[in-house]
Amino acid sequence: MPPTPTVRQNGHALRSFREIRGLSVADLAERADVSPSALRNWELENKALPTVKAERLCVALSIRIAAIVREPLATAQPDQDALQERTAS
């Protein structure tokens, strides 16, 4: 099974948007269909934020995903075997 794609979240921004909207952790977790403990871990940057869950949070907060990520989203992962072949040549 392939690894779950994640984003490098800005937990402070995520928490700020939640608070600006007047939502508790429990409120946003319910709206985004995630657990409150997972949301808290993402805000504290203790756990990686799966891309699918980031999208749900952004819909619930009415924001673009770029507002809560530290790096631009990659559309494709590099092929590690191809990279090794190129560097070996």
C-alpha cells in the first residue's frame, strides 16, 4: 500500500484560522470529520497532516490549502530509481 500523501502544515496558521472563525477544536473537528485529538496534533505540528484531511479542514474553514501549508504542494513524487540512475551516470 502506498504511503498517504501529506502536507507540511503551518499549525499556527491552522489554529489562527480556527480561532478567527470562533471555532473550538471540537467544532472544527466535527465540521471536517476528523478527531479532535488529530486536529490538535496538526495544530501543534506533532503529526503529519494527510492531504485529504487538509482539504477537509480548508473547506470547513473556507480557506485555500496554501494558507496552511509551509511548502507548495508537489503534483508528483520524483521517481527515486530514475534519480539514482541519473546521478550514477
